[in-house]
Amino acid sequence: MEAELLHFDVVDYKGRRIVCTELQWANHIATDQNHLFMAECEDEIIAALKNPDHRIRYHDRRNPKRKRVYYKLSKSGDYYTKVVVEYDDDNCSGVGHVVTAYMPDKMTDGEKPEL
């Protein structure tokens, strides 16, 4: 099995390793019709992971591995960079994988702050 190429590999604000593969970046984040503008926003995505304004424990009923959401408010204050991260274990102690990233104008209702 060939190792996946990484688009980026960062350590988040809690010291957890988070990766984004080239495949995920190319097939979802940078080319998805709803996310095309994200292709130029790698720095904002990494900033949201390293120093988020809001850290959210997240539960996706359709996919229980999706455990964390990171929000970073834009400099203009007009939108957030939102990054959803998936972990293999319940404690989020393994490597996290970026699932998606996009720029909503507000935080999602019902998400709970991380304690």
C-alpha cells in the first residue's frame, strides 16, 4: 500500500497532529463546487487549527468519527474559516484528518464549545 501524500501536516492548539491529504484537498476542499474559493485559503485553514477562536466538540450523527470543529473569525469579521476534523479514536488522541473546510458567515447552531 502506497503512503498518502500530505498537503499539510500541522499541530493544533492542544498538540494534536492534524493532516490533510493531497487527495482530500484536491477532491473535496479545493475543487468541490461549494468550496472552490478554499483553494487559496490554506493559510486560513492552518491558522484555524493552530489558533482557533472557537473550538467545538462536534457530533455528526451520520459519521461519529467527526469529533472536532475549529473556527477562526476572518480579519474583516465577515465570515469564519470552519474546519471539520475526523479522528479514529474517541479521545481524539490519534492523528486527526481534515474532512472539509469552508467559510460560513456564522457558527452552526447546536455545536457545543470544547471544555
